[in-house]
Amino acid sequence: MNKPSDRYVKLVAWDEDDQCYIGRCPGLMFGGVHGDDERAVYIELCQAIAEWIRLHEADNLPLPNPTSLQKIETFVSA
């Protein structure tokens, strides 16, 4: 693990209703980022996560427990 953001699952998927890619980070931040380009959405998501973590650290707030990939896989397969 190199940096705090590595502990959080990052999801980018096409949303039929919104007709764009939506990027989310469950367990860390509410909402997400969106756009027409999957890679651009992923890059923006990573930047948003880094900023979210920076703000927590600047305010001396603990980071939420990361949502493990195993927990998400269990949820998806249920």
C-alpha cells in the first residue's frame, strides 16, 4: 500500500439513466463524478478522492474505514 487512497475501491460504470459514466468511491465519499469519457471520469475520481483525503487530514479527521473489494464482491454475488 503506497498511499491512503489505495485502500478505497474506485468504481466507474456507464449509467443508462444519465447516459454517462459515473465514478464513485463507496465508504469514502457521497456522490461521485460523471462524464462521457470513462478514463477521464476515473482520473477525476482519483483526484476527488485525493482531495477528500487531504481535507480529512487537514482537519485532523479520521478517514472512514475502507470498503474492501471482498465486501463489494460479496454484495454483488448475493
